[in-house]
Amino acid sequence: MVALHVTDLSKRYRRDAEAFTALDKVSFSIQPGELVALTGPSGSGKSTLLNIIAGYDQADGGSVVVNGFDVTRAKPAEMDALRTRTVGFIFQQFHLVPGLNALENVELALLNTGLSKAERRARATESLRRVGLAEHSARRPALLSGGQQQRVAVARALAAKPSVVLADEPTAALDRANAESLMDQLAALARESGMAALVSTHDQRCLDRVDRVIRLENGALS
């Protein structure tokens, strides 16, 4: 089964009296185990595309199918369940809870998975270890650098072992070594578990480590 299948996806917005096209009949597929980069200039529609795939935004036309499930026709509760168990999202702005430490922030993503408290703790600990932050698990976001906060966000997205991961500029706050390490981890996870990953990026360090590059320009594949 194809992990992610996007067909004729379209999205239009209005700004004041002016309408513009964010996505123009975009179509592509990603296979299980494939790491794909989504690139293009600012304003080309990359974030809009990721948000629609994850169900945070709605398309005006076309479809998104994740592991056989049609996201574009899903009810809100169905999308919540999909994001909890199947689709991991690595946000550009981290979205960590200030009052929780790193481990608790990762555990938060596992609350509705049906795992026991001990299983959630073990899964979150292992996810932080994989991104090199095991020793900082008790620190709150304010005591972590921007790069460390990004890695906590990555650990949170991967903790539920999703079959599809979406990442919006995940290396933007990372130095070269950590950026390359993150991409290597995503590539390894894709190979080992069959996880499919779509990474929005301008970063050449990412492009050098993916299986394939999809380019958006003015809302259309180029």
C-alpha cells in the first residue's frame, strides 16, 4: 500500500479582495520507507501542503490518502486519532509546553495511544535518546537551546512510531552536525520501520540525504 497519495490537491485563499492560489492540482505519492524532500521558494505552498496532509487545513479540491485513509473526508475526531497514531508532525516553531520538561513534552503526544504510563515513559525516554537528549530529559524548554528544543519536537513526533512523518523546516534551528544527524535518523527510521517521511526544507544538508526531491513553485509541481 502507498503510504501517502496526494491527488489534484488545490487550495485558494483570499486576501482582502484579492484571491490567490496556494496549491494548484498537486499530485504525488510516497512509498513506505521513502524519505522525500519538499522544496521551493518561500510562498510556494509547502507549509499549506503539509498542513492539509495533516488535517490542520482543508483543501478546496483533490484528495489526500494516508495508508488507505482519505484525510480530506475525515471528521475532526478521526483526524485527531490519525495524528495520534499514524501521522507525526515536526513543527517549525516547536510548540513545546513551557511548564513541562522535555520528557513530559514527548509523553504528551502519547496520552491517547492506549499505552500504559510506564510504556509512555519508556517510549518517550527512548525517543529522546535517539535524538541525543537523554541527559536533558528533566529540563524545561526555557533551559534548552533552540536546537535542543527542535530535537525535543522531533522526539515528540516520532514517539508514537508513526507510519508517516511530516516535517516543516526541521533543521532550521540546528547546527550542521545536528542537522545531518537528524536527517540520518529519519533516513534510518524510514529504512528500518517502513515509515514514510516528507520534509519541507531549503537546506542543502537535507537535500543531500533524501531519496527524492519534490519541488513546488507558485503552488504547482515544477
